[in-house]
Amino acid sequence: MRTIFTILFCFASSTFIGQIVWDFNDPINVADDSYGNNCPRLVLDNFGNPVVLIGKPNEGLYIVTSEDGVFNTPHLIPSEGNVFMNNTQGPHLTTYDNSIGLSYKIDGQGSAGARFIRSNDNGLTWNEPINIAPNANFDHLMPISAFDSDGNPFIAVKIGDVPNVQEGVIRSVDGGDSFLLFEHANSEVGNGIACECCPSSTIFGNGRYYTIYRRNQDNIRDFWLVSSEDGINWDQHLDLDPSDWQLNGCPSSGPQTNWLPDGRLATVFMTGGNGSPQIYLNLSNPIIDDPGSTTMLTVNQFDNPNQNQPHIACGSTHTVVVWEQIDDGFEIKLALAANEDLPNGLIDIAISPSESLEGSNRHPEVAILDDKIHLIWQNSIDGTIKYLRGSILNTSSITTPTAYKSLVRIVDVLGREVSHTANQILFHIYDDGSVEKKLVVD
């Protein structure tokens, strides 16, 4: 295993960011290719261990638990029927204490195909799947679930037929053994129409149910937050996306959201409202009805990038955002910043954790707990799901970067320009005047 010791020196007016030390030289496989690599999903159990969902068409959904950094053999979740698998639209995982909730749809069943299934032992065993709308006579699509503070699941679904699709929310009051009828969550937002193929993001907090969805107001495809105290009256509506993207078709890309320790809601999404499709971060404060600010995450780092499928995780001290980007093929990008430095700390600092791999690297998900980052994504070349785990260093010395910096040269202690070799002290000199002193030990 390679260990990298980094000492950061700042000269002139330069600033620096926190470092991630990855636990592996290269990404590892969550499981071999016999289990497929569709719709990868990542959560952490209540011990902080990663749990990964993998789908394989015509076989089903596999859950992969782990202990002490080692993934166990995948086992098949007892879902019924032919599960609809889509990297963007579902299935979806969520957690509460030692419970894992899985929402999904049976392929070919539009009205009565939405299901919820729960494990109460971190994914080792599963209850019977529950039909969340058994008597529905119109489509219930893309079920996206979360738990409330009592461990009861609630699920956002797309209700109705195109073009009159609405944002519906279905709740359970008995732990997921049964579900109430749906409530229209977006009926008072514009024309009340939701984007027909973009999944939502659901979350609970401050005693309220939240769903963030992409609206379709006369082909303006922007993101809105709606919330309710009782799950019936959805009386809060916040516009999180000022770009007002005009698009005559569904972009099939949803938001991801997470609570920050200070009570703000951090939401990432893709929009092409300002040109090429790029990733944005919104920091809202629903407690005071504040839609907050929305910031593009790569302003100068890339030239007209094509970005999509963002995911976010907020820890006690740091926030990490990942997405896919076309760079001579699909690559994974990752940006990390201290919570106190948001949003500027995330701008123009993306790294490429998938750069050592061939093939397309897509559909990343990330989780953070204390100083540990967990990252998964789909790789096309060998048909597997990749995993990286890393630790955040220099947590007390993170400041907001003023610009993206590029490596100019690497020199040794005598000032001679060298290649990056092991077992010696090297100095990395950047175009902003900063210098990093590194010791790489093999």
C-alpha cells in the first residue's frame, strides 16, 4: 500500500484545500461482474459501513454489505417480478438507524407497480415487498423514498400520464407495512406539472417532509423544493434553480440533497440554463423560507464541460460532491470543501478519481462520515461497480481556494526537476505560487 504524506506551504496570496488520502492505489470492485453493474446505489449502515445496491437485468437486485472495509458476498433481495432498472430513475436506497429501505418499480406495471421493501438488520434479511398503491388506476413512476423521524417511510412518485405528470408523495404510518393514498405535493407551484422522467430527492428534517423535483412549466425545466408538516398540506414552495432552462424534452437527471450541520439544505443538480449542462449547488434555508444561493461548481476549470448525474454528501465538517463528466469518455469528478467555506470552497477544484481506469466511468454516489469518504461508480470496461475509500487530512487548515491551480513542475531538494518517484522528498510547484512538499513511501 502506498502512503502519501503531504505538507502544504502557501506563498504570496495563494490558498489551499484539504487533501484526501485514498486507502487503495486503485479502485477496487464491490463484486465481480457476474452480479452486474446496473443502477449502483450507496448508503452507510449505522456502524458506518458501506452498503451497495447492484442490479442485474433479468435476475434482480443484489445487496452488498461490508464489515471493516471488506465487502461480503452479494445476496439477492427478495423483490417480486421483473424489477425496472435504470441508472437514473431507480431503484433507490435510504436508511434509518439499522433499517434500509428500498423503493422500486415492477417493469411494465405503470399504475400498480411501485414497491417498497425494508430490512431491519442493515441489509442481511428483508421483509416482504409492499405494493405502495395497489388500487391505483394511473401511473406511479420513479418511487424515491426517505424515512421520517419515527422511521416511517415516505415516497415521492410521478403521478399521471405525460404531459400532465404531477409530484405525488405517499406516506406510511406503520413502518412501511402499508401506505396512505398519495397527496399532490406541487399543485400550487405554477401549472402543477412535474418533469416526466427526472427523479426527485426526498428528505425529512425540522419536523417536515421535503421533496425536491424538476418542474415543467411550459418546458422550463427548473428545480423546486416543496415541503409539508403533515404530509397533506404542501404549503412551502422554494425556487432553487434560477437558470430557467428551456428544453423541449426531459433531461432525465434529478437533484440530490443533504442537510448541513447548520440547518441549511445543500442540493446539487444539473442544468443547461446557462449553456452546456453543468453541475450547480444550491444552499437554501427552508426554516426561514430562504431559497438561498445557487452556484456553478466549475467556472474556469473546464472549457464548456458536459456534466451530469451529481451526488452530494454532507458530513460534520466537510461536504463532498461527485458527478460524471465527458473528458474523452466519461470520467468521475470529485470536489471537497469544509462546510464553513461553502459554496466557494467547491468551485474549480475537481479531481478525477477514475482517471486510472479505462472505459466509461459513470453514475457516482458518495457518502461521508467523520473524516471518511466512500465513493462508488459504474465502470463499463469490466462490467463492475468500483469503490474508493479515503480520509480527509488538514481539516484545520482548509481555506477557500481563489482559483484552480495547475502543476508546473516537480523538483527534488536540490531543485532538480524530476519525475514523481517514491522514497524521497519532492516539491510540487503550482502556477498560483503555492508549493506542496510530499514524501511518497512505497
